[in-house]
Amino acid sequence: MKTKRALSKPKAGTRAESLREAIEDKIATGAFPPGMHLDECELAQKFGVSRTPLREALIQLSTMGIVLIRPRRGAVVADVTPQRLLEMFEVMAELEAMCARLAARRMSDADQQELLRAHRACEAACVAADPDNHYHENEHFHHAIYAAAHSDFLAEQALALQRRLRPYGRLPLRVRNRMSTSFSEHTQVVEALLQGDAEAAAGRLRKHILVQGERFTDLLASLATLRAGSSPSARETTRNVAAAT
């Protein structure tokens, strides 16, 4: 089925993809604040790369709506407020709830096996305390649910918004205990899906996404006050904010 091919796990790590993730992280933490001009020469020097993969990374970020590329003026970080992000997470929660509801009714044995494989991979990353790997395995877990819904149109909508929110899903996983909490929430979703309980699966996945959005927007609002702080004391305050969330 088309949906399953589209949701297959991406191959790891071209140079442009690695750069995109690094820039995503800078944007999500406020190191690259909204409106900041992304000078290709400066970024190439900062990341120690040529301008070709950097330009590819910026184009990828532009298609996701995270960066704006203006003719003859270069790239800037898109301005996304905490309120706007919360609204996007609310819509994402409803899209994923629909996926879970349909998946509980439609998933095949092969879909169940793929979901369990993704769930075990998240567990391994959680045990290893590896937030970056957990982030990628978490994506695959959610993509497995999209595919199991067997609705190409719904999967396309979920993927489009998931890509738009992609950089904002990394930071919460670095908050203390968030990986283990996320895995516990996943376990509850898996149980409902395997039992064929459509409403429980939808409700649990909706709550999982909403909690993630609320935690991130709270953290982002706190980090916004520190965007100008490149000093060691400001960076320490940022770490304290994250640890307390």
C-alpha cells in the first residue's frame, strides 16, 4: 500500500539531514530566534561544512515552514509563537487520535508486528538514555500508527503537520524523565490498539500529544526570555529551566 511505502523508516544521515537536525535544535531551543537571518557563510563556518549541504538543509527547513527563504535576501527563522505552536499541537493531537481510532479497527497482523517492533526500539533508546535515538524511533512509532490506519489521505495530513512540528519534538525529550514517561504513554496506546479499543486508543494518543505540546510551549515561553543570553550564566539558567520542567 502507498501509505506504508511512504512511511518506511528513512535511511540515516546524509550531511544535509544532519545539518537540518542541528539547525532545528538551535531553533527549538531559541539559540536561533524567530526573525534571525541565517547567513550561509556564517553557518557553513559554524558547522564546518560547505555551502552545498547547508543550502540543501535550509531548503528542507523551508519546505517544513520552519525557515523562510526570501528572494535575494536569504533565509530567516520563521516566527512561530508559543500560542501558535500550542494550536498546532492541538490539531496534531486530533489527527493522531483519528489515526489511532482507525488503526484499532483496521490494523493487520503485520501492522501489529511493526508497531511492536517500533515500541521495543523506543524502549531500547529509553533504557540507553539516548534522546536523539529515541526521537527517531518515536517518529517511527507514530508513523506505524499512521500506516495502520490504512487511510492515505489522513496519513498525508498527519505527516505534513508532523514535519512542521518536527524541531519542537526534540527538546522535550531532554527534560528529566520525559523519555520514560513518553514510553509509558506509548505502552498504554499500544495496549488499546492491540485490544481493538478504538476510543481508548484515540483518547490516550490525543492526551500523549497534548501533554507534549503543553510541556514544550511552557518551556519555550521560559526560554524566550533567555534568547539574548549567550553568556554562561544565561546558558546555566536555560539548563535549570529545562530540568525543572
